[in-house]
Amino acid sequence: MAKKLYVSNSTESSRMFKNDFLESLTKVHFTVPIIFWIPVIIYFIWKASAQGGMTAGAIALWFIFGLAFWTLAEYVLHRWVFHYEPTSKFGQRVHFIFHGVHHDFPKDRLRLVMPLSASIPMATIIYILFSFFFAEFTLAAFFAGFLLGYLIYDESHYAMHHANFKSGLFKRIKDHHMLHHYSDPEKGFGVSSSIWDVFFNSGFPKKKSAKSVKTEKLSQESVENA
């Protein structure tokens, strides 16, 4: 019998902290990132245009570059940061809080998008790092695209676990991510796109795509029996 790669497929949340305030910081409705980050994206575009005097064409090019760069950042963060497993008890606890819990409870409806308590500090750190390589207003246009890439990833991730796609691009993306959860968590690190899995040879063999249908069916049955 294949090893079970998750604890529960229930959509309910498991408790992570005894403290109610800390516990609340780990949960978020999937609409919250949209409500928070869209105005931030608009601000950076305004900054590049109104304050930086950049042309619409220049803003568009840097915006697209930032959007494309996110796909690589998504892959790197997922593969080498979120899937890094420390040996110390403290490190293991941190790993569980940031990503391990998602693999144990992959359909937890309140932990499928990143809470602001994590995304805001992470975005701030990344912005500061980028500031060493980009001029202020160029960075504004680039970072707006980068943030949109993140937002697409976050909302796509929720959809991968809760929407039922019958065909098309999103069906293929969902199958790819479901294999990461239910077949081999050491492959398939792209969520909103599998392009970097192809580049780094960390994708799934094509023959496994048919198996994903069976895998998803079994996961849905697990939800019903949970």
C-alpha cells in the first residue's frame, strides 16, 4: 500500500497554537489578499507613472518582467525554502507552521492563501532586496508586476484545491499540483505554472497525468469520508 502523504482532506482547520491571537494569524479567507494587495499594486503603478514620470510602455515592460520573474521566485521559494526540512525541533516547528501544515491538511480552506501576517513581512524583505538592484521608480513598476504574480499564485492555489476544472489549462495546472500533494511532494514545485519544473527537470512523467484523475477521485472520496 502506498504511503499516505497527508493527515486529513477535511476543509476544516486544525489548531496550531494554544494562544487564540496567534492562531488567528494563521488563518485567512481567500478574498483577503485580493482586497489588500490590489490597492498596493495600483499604488506602485501610480508611483512609477506620477512620481517617476515613466512612460506607459516602460511601465508595462517592467511590470511584465516582474510578473514573469515571480514564476521563478515562486518555484525557488516552494522548492528550496518551503520544502527545506530542518533537523532541530524548533526548525521543524517553523517548517510545519509555514508549509508542513499545508501538506498534512491540503484542503484546509483557511490556510490555502498566505495570511497577511506572513505575506507583508515577506514582501517587505523582498522589496528591500530588490532595491539594491533597481532604481526607485523602475522597482515600483517591476514590483507591481511581481505582486500581481504572487496574487495570481495565491488565488490559483486556492482554486487548485477547491475548484473542479473539467478541462483546459487550469485542469492541467491542477493535475500537476495534485500530483505534488498526493503522489510525490519532491516534484512539481510550480503552482501557478509548471514551466520551471520543466526547466529544472522536477516535473512528473507524462504517463502519470492519467493517474492524477484517479488520485483526485480518491482525494474527493477521502473528503466525503472524513
